[in-house]
Amino acid sequence: MNNNGATSPKNTSEFDYVIVGAGSAGCVLANRLSADGRHSVLLLEAGPRDSNLWIHVPLGYGKLFKEKTVNWMYQTEPEPGLNGRQVFQPRGKVLGGSSSINGLLYVRGQHEDYDRWRQHGNTGWGFDDVLPYFKKAEDQQRGADDYHGAGGPLPVSDMLHADPLSGAFIKAAVESGIPDNPDFNGATQEGAGWFQTTTRNGRRASTARSYLRPAKGRGNLRVETAALAQRILFEGRRAVGIEYRQNGALRTVRAKKEILISSGAYNSPQLLQLSGVGPAELLKSHGIDVVLDAPGVGNDLQDHMQVRIVMRCSKPITLNDIVNHPGRRIMAGVRYAAFRKGPLTIAAGTSGAFFKTDPRLASPDVQIHFLPFSTDKMGEKLHPYSAFSASVCQVRPESRGTLRIKSADPMAAPEIRINYLATETDRTVNVEGLKILRKILAAPALKPFVVEEADPGAKVVSDEDLLAFCRKRGSTVYHPTSTCRMGNDSLAVVDQRLRLRGIEGLRVVDASVMPDLVSGNTNAPVIMIAEKASDMILQDAR
């Protein structure tokens, strides 16, 4: 593959900045870089516009898990730690990216996460450095304070549908010795409470809606959908353009200032490798000319895993009961259409908790997502009986994997290996987390609602049996990161200003640059990264 192939002039255009990927980061960049009118910006998105109705209904994420028109629908390779199972990996392929199909939870992670980034040599990425960008992005329903912003583009709201089961879970957690915490994004994360969501007035607030839509009318911003980036074009060690396919035509665009890759933890390293930036032997094996031997591209992949306990409920008050009853289902739809309220406003976690599996730890290592419904797999039918569920998620897994292209074909899905449960720590934390979750589910506040534990059930007691259950049922929480990791060492892909090391005119801005996973959900941190990157890009353009 020749990375410097000529293209006919009629298909060529030029912008100051070319952004590849209109997801959680790309939409932020497009808004901020085009705001003052001085720079021309092109935003390329492989998927369609965000016109699917279910994108905008909070509970609609369940309908989008396997909707291939807006979802890359990746699969891992067989996972050794999960009995050789492949794990489904939904990723957004639409304006807004995964922020248009995710579970809507707004959880930044712990202060210590970002201080750890800084301590690893990433100057400017400690908690005190990134907090202003979280606040800049945020339009907090509760108003501004030391930890929150108001008036930013991103709406952050309290849960509209406060069902009794989710409230009882919080009380049960407190009865189990976990402190009450009304704000997981405040002074400390530890405790039990309600999640906040990226919604406003009962509608999803994706970055397409909150950042891109307000910028849509700007003459210096162009947005192209159904535009799949095939490769980055180089002149020597400088990135100068993008070749992309749109409606069957091959097009080329040049960047006068910079190319910004914001395609996510899977597609960003994939595009770099397709373009000749990555492990040299891998590239050569697929007939790709090596522009830069960068062995770290696609390394250090991390993801959060979850293991869910299902409880049969004694009262017909779960979402299972609503969805499986035609009349109640219709009434829920009518209530949402008329008032934007009710069960259709539920996110992928209503209440939850953060706690330590070992009191010697400095901060929580497990997150619980509570849900007033149950299913074997997210995106599939709810159980036909009354039930609710709660999942254990180890927030700082040690296991790391890889992302590798399988061929030189840009349409081919990459090889994803996450290596869940590869370390002793990861196995121990998941088992201990399940034991603590069981104590919460057995606490007095939940007793009136519980018939029995449906899965894994009362027979699963020993640590060995619980670990076997993790291997049988463990799945993703959809938080892949770190495949274009920021750092100073030889395998780091980008520097502290997110510039690709060894290449000029190219930055990566998305979850792939995280040095390691944050202790929470990844959408809010990615938006923060893009806010901070926007400032750095504009500073460097002066």
C-alpha cells in the first residue's frame, strides 16, 4: 500500500483541521475549533446522522445494542479468561458516536485516577488540571459549585424516574455499612446513591446534540456523514490528509494545520495501523508500507467487565412487568410521549455504589450498577418474570489486551483481545465484589422485594464457584481505552499534548489516549479530554 498516492484534484479539498470521528470527542472538537470563525474545520463520520428515534429516548439504548445502522457491532476474539467466549462490543457508528447509544451515566471517575496519570509523567493531567474542563463542559441541573459547572454545553441531570427498588438498593447499601453519597462526582466517590445522567427533560444529550447541533450553522464547519476514513496521507513524517470513502467514491481532503483522530479506542489505532503507523511486523504482514514503526499503537487495551446478579422480585413493579404487559407497555409509551417521564427515561443504571473490597485500599475498587429490570444479555429480551439486577464492576482492572488489524481492508473489523480476568487481582476483586453485593441484596431494605436469587443462585457459594460464575457470565461495561496511550516511555503513542510521537501534524483525541482506565464511566472523561485538547490545539496554532 502506498501512503502517498495521487488523487484527482476534483475530489480534493482543504481545511485547517480535519477531524476523523464524530463521537464523544469529535463533536466537542468540531464545536470548539470552529467557535471563533478563524479556522476551517471538516468533521468526518463513518455512520449516518442521528435521526434514529431511539437515540433520543434514554431507554432506547436497549434497542440500539444490535442496530447495525448506528453500531459497529464488534466482537472480541475468544477470551481465555471467560471460557473462550467472544464478548460483544457495541460502539457508536453515528453522529455522537457512542454518546448516542451508551447507557447515559455521568461518572467522571476518582480524583486519584487523574493524579495517577500525572504521577506517571503526564504533566497537566492531574485532577486539579482536568477539573476546570469537566466544569467547562457541564450544565449541572443542581447548579455550579466547587466540583460542577453550569451553563456548559453538556446537560447533566438527576434521575427522572426514581423507582422504589432503586431507592431501596441505596438504603440496603447504607445498612451494609456503605456511606450515603448524593454526588459520585463531588468531593469523594465512595458511597451509595443515585446516578446522574447526560439527559435533559427526558431526552438523551449526546455530544451530537449538545455540541454539534449548536455549531451546525457555522460557515467554517462542514460535517460529512457516511464518510469512512481509509487511511491518513503522509509527506515524510508529516500527516497531510485523509483518504475516505463516501457513497462509493474515494475522496481526499488535506489539512493545513492538523489532523485529529477521534475514532475511539478501537477505530483510532485501526486507522493508524492501516495508514502505516504501528507495529512494523504487523503492517508488513498485511502489505502496508511502514511510515513509523510504533509498537505501542493498539497495545494496552483495557475495559471494564461486569458480572450481574439477578433477583426475583416479589412485586410486579419491575421494568420486566411493564415491558411484558401490553397495556402497561403502551401506557409507558404514552406517558413518555406526553410528559417525557416514566420508565422510558431509565439509564443503564439507576442507583449504585462504589466501595472497597479491601479496607487497606486508598479508594473504591468496585462499582455497582443497579437496574430495576433483568435480562440474560443487554439488548436482549427482558426476563418473563418480575426481577431486578445489580452488577459488579472492577473499576481498575490490571488486565490489558491488544487491538490489531486483520487485513489492509478498512472495512474489515479489527482483532480485539481484552484478556479479561488475566491477573490474580482481577479475579479476586470480582469474587470479593460479588460477596459484598450479596450482603447488600440481603439487607433489610430490600427484603420485602426479594423472592430469591435467580442467578447465580443459592448453590453458588465458594470462591471457586463465584469465579466460575464470573467466567461464565462476565461481560463488558463498554469502556475500552488506552490503545493510543499517553506517556513518555517507548511504547507511549501520544505525548502530553496528545501529539503522535514521531509524526507531525497529527493528534489523537479520544478514550484511546487514557494512560489507564478511570474508576467510573468513560463518556464524561472523554468529553473532558476533548475540551482540554481543544484549548491545546488552539494555543499551538498561534
